[in-house]
Amino acid sequence: MKKRQLRRNKNKFKRVSLAFFGLVIILAGALFLFWPKGTTSVTKNNDKQTSSISTSTSNSSISDSGKQVIYPTIYITGSGGDISSIEPLVTRLLPMEKAGQKPLVLLANIKKNYELKVQGQISKDTQYPMIEFGTVAKTDSGALFSAGLQKAIRYLTENYQVPWINLVGYSSGGTGAVYYMIDTANNSSFPPVNKYFSLDGEYNNETKLQTWETLAGVLENGPFVQTSMYKYIADNYEKVSSKIQMMLVEGDFDTTQQTDSTIPWADSFSIYHLFKKNGNEITTTLYPTKTKHRLDPTNPVVAKYVKNFLYGTP
């Protein structure tokens, strides 16, 4: 009798054990099916990143608003006002992949309330257009250049979607480029500046080294003599985004006098320490030249620096 009861208890225990393990397996399966997968959010993030990259790099892409998406480089002329000074550089750079065959020209007349004249157009298959900018009338005023540039870039943003721009400032155009970056720094209606290339830029009204000064000292601490042109930059440079990459290039025409024949090295490099302090990635370069300041945009060495810095091509 006792043996029979013992066998019954063993069989009952086996049935309970099998039922328990069966329940565990069912619960585990349910958890596997319905528990949130750890890779779901990663996949979504990767999809978003891929979509963003393809949108920003696709040829002649169109935004949701129906506007053509462009990433322009604005080539700013010198104090002469017309585009003749900067045009040789742009001509040497064209044609480039995705840049088109002919630049758009924007002229903001500083003598006529910045009346804008548009010459040419950006073709539909151009994503990285080169745009020449001039002030029509002669000026070395950074404030006038900046106001004219704002008028020109408003035209671009009204007609195109512009995620960012590059700036190339030649001579007094360099003054205008830096003033523009300061004046529009807190205005979200203007696209951010991605890179800035300074060609023989003027920032301190052509001020030379003082007899006791050295170029190394200017690079470290700035110039001793500071004109009103320079002081505006020195007082406001912190407004400029530290994300902007900058390259200051100056012609080594006269090594003894440390000048490109018009703009002293101490002037062109006078803003280096400011933007270095600001956290910008910034470099200074002297390039060999046998031509004076006014012909430096024709120098093939300059074109190579522009191509490498702005476009990543040799």
C-alpha cells in the first residue's frame, strides 16, 4: 500500500514539474516576442543620419519648399567695387565639379541704398555655385561691405535653400567678410558660414609693424597700433561662431618689408590671435609671388590653396 502511494506521489510530482517548466517556456517565448528590442532605436537613428547625409549631398536636390538647395561660395572683391579684381581667381577655379560653368554675379550698389543687380543665374544642376560679389562704388569700409553682403545673401535665401555658405575675402573684401560674420552672428535668417578664406585681407587699415614689433608678437598678441577698422573686430570677434574654419593667406612679395606690396603681413595676420582665442580652427600662410597685391588673384598658387581649403581638391 505504501509503495503504491509513493509511486502515485512521484507521478504527481513529475506532472507538476512538467507543467511548471512548460509555463516557464511559454513566458520566455512571450517575453522574446513582445519585449522591446535593443536595436530598434539605433536603427531609427541610423536611418535618420543616412537620410540627412543623402539630402545634403545629392546633386541639385530640392527642398520641401520646392527651392533648389545650394552651398555657395561668395567671392568678395576688393576696394575697387567691381568684380574685376576677384574674377581672375574665380575664372581659374572654373569649371569645377558641381560648381557650374559660369559664376552668378551680385552687385549691391552702396551709393544707391544697396540696390542689387543680379547678373546670370545658377543652373539647376549646380549644387556648389561660385558667386562674385561687388559694391559697385569704391570703398574699404567693412560696414558698407557687410550691409551689401547682407542684401546679396538675402536674395539667395529668398530664391534658394542655403544651409551654409563659404566666404572668400580679397583685400578690403576681407574686412567686409569679417564684419559680415560679426553683424549677422545672432541673426538666424542668415545661413551660417562654414569656411572663410582670406586673400591679402585688410583688417587694420594697412598698418605696418612698429620698429620694436615682430610678426611673431602680432600673431601672439595682436598689433600695437589699432585702427578703428581693427577695433570693431577686436571688440566683437567673440560673436563669431567658433565652428568656422579660417585660413589667412598673404603674398610674400617683399620679404624684407614684410608686405605683399600694399597690405603688410602684420595687417593681414592681425586678426589671427583673436580667432585663435575664439576657438576657431585658423591657419596663416605666406605664399611666394612675383606679382604685386592687385594681381595676386591671378596667382595659380592662390587657386591651389583655395581648392584645397574650400573644396578638398588638389
